[in-house]
Amino acid sequence: MPAKSQVTRFPAADAVAAVAHFETRLSFETDCWDVHHAIEHDVVDFVLLDVRAPESFAQGHLPTAINLPHPQIRADTLPPLAPNAIYVVYCAGPHCNGANKAAVKIASLGLPVKEMIGGTEGWQDEGFELVRASSVNSV
């Protein structure tokens, strides 16, 4: 019997289970490219929250983002949502869990939220520019 790689040691899920799994993941997260595309095409049906410290936000953030550090997230500090809109949260990148903490707080308030995976690090890895301090938005 030929040896199996670690890739195929466990068989792939059947198609129905795979669709359910990946659709579920997409209900929790979005990526830098999708956020950039929405901003560039003026289809921003979400509130983009940079949940890092104000100093980090000032050094560079995504266009249209509002700074609301995750420790400050409460019902009375969140910017309002348009009907059918969601919150999209991000932090520095894969090494940072601030976006996860923010998403937990927002979801605990009964509000729709997704994490933008990759954060500012992923944004720059895609070749997208950050906005610098001259255009600071905060709550």
C-alpha cells in the first residue's frame, strides 16, 4: 500500500459537508480584497471598525475605518448601523486577537459582525495603502 501524505491521511469531506463548512466560515469572516473592492466601488454596506489603539490607528488604517479600540466597545459607543448593514472589525494582523475580542463584544450585543482576516498586515500584503494620521476618524 503506498504511503499517504499528511494532506491525504484524512479524506476530504464530501461536497455537501464542504459547502456547509466553507459557507459557515464566510458568515464569520471576510478578507482584505473583498473589503477593498467594496470601498473602491462605493458599495460599503458595513461599518468598518479598526479596533486597535488610537496611536496605531493614527500610524495607518484602512480607508473609511472608524477607530474604536476593542476595550471601549459597548452599545453606547458603537456607531449606528444602516438597515441590513454589518460591522466589520480588524486589528493588526494574524498575530493579534483584538478583532476576535471586538467581534465577541459586538455579537454579544446581538449585532451582526464579521472579522476582516489579515488585519492591516494582510491589507498591506495585498498591496493596498493605509490612510495616515491626516484622515483620522474616531468615535
